[in-house]
Amino acid sequence: MHYPPLVATDSRDSQTYPLDFETVHKQGIPHRAVHIEITNHQEKYFVWQRKDERLEIPGGHVDWIEDQRRPETYEESALREIAEELNCSAVWKLDLNVVYKRLGEHLFPIVHTINQIPSSHGNNNEWVFVYGLKWQVEWGDPCNVGWLLSEEGQSPSWMLLDEIEQLSQEKPMGINAALRLFLRRRGVLVPLIK
């Protein structure tokens, strides 16, 4: 399987260039990523487990678009990650461009920040753009049994902030770097212990 290069950048996130995943993480080179905080009508957050069973929120790396010789924008990456991870096009039976438009109408920027919290990939040195997405009731519920998520995640649920905090304190190694940043931004520090 061919993976597109990631968007490597500098210490100010101003100059970009393509670089492979392994080199970026092995050498700790700054690169771009997105995190998406999805909330429902009850103000609960969408979380799921990775294959390694750590709890996380949707998101991922910003890709370099090789045929256009340019980086994805942060927003393009956020829409792609949501659509891929929640398998929206297949579940809704809609063209991907329609899915992006639907999601984009409810996507909003929250913060652009650096994330150097250790991750399972090795050195983590990500410029992260955090987005919020208000999940609409009429879209269906990605936590229902009939919703087929991507292969990346399992056991989706809607959780209150207090529930996420409690779970992360009980199992500090059971959350990924994106969820650590999510909690840190809210003043909740989760120890990095094994």
C-alpha cells in the first residue's frame, strides 16, 4: 500500500515540504496534523479505541498531495480524516465531495498549537490544528451498531469531559497523544507512566 508523504515544516510552521512518515518521526522533524473534537447535541465528545486499544479522538497527519505538488490545507485534512475514519461516504451513500460539503458546514477552527507529547510513533513534533465539529442528529449515530467505521477504530462512544478525564486518570497509558493534548488544553494533566 502506498502512503502519501507527510507535510514536514519548520519550527514556525511556515515552510512546508514532503517527507516520509518514518523519517519525520524517527528524527523528530516538525510536521502537520489535525485533531477533530466532535460533539453531539448532548455536548458529549466522540471517542473510540485504536487497534492498540488506546482511546483517541479523530484526526491524523496532513498529507502532501503529490500530483498537485502541494500540502493539503489543514481544513482539507480534517474533512478527509473525518470522512475516512467515520466511513461517511459509504454509510451515507454519498459522493465524497458531498460528504466534505456536509461536514464542512459544521466544522470550525479551535486552535493551532504545537504537540510534543510522546506518541507511539516515536518523536512527536507536530503542528496541530484542532477543529470542532457539531455532529447533526439527522446524520445518524456513528456509535450505533449498524454504523461501519473504518478499520482504524473500534468501540466508539459519546463521552462527557468528566468521563474522559476519569478514564484517562485510571488508565493513563490507555490514551493517545491527541487525547492527551485535548485534556491538557482543558487543564487536565495525565501522567506519562507505564
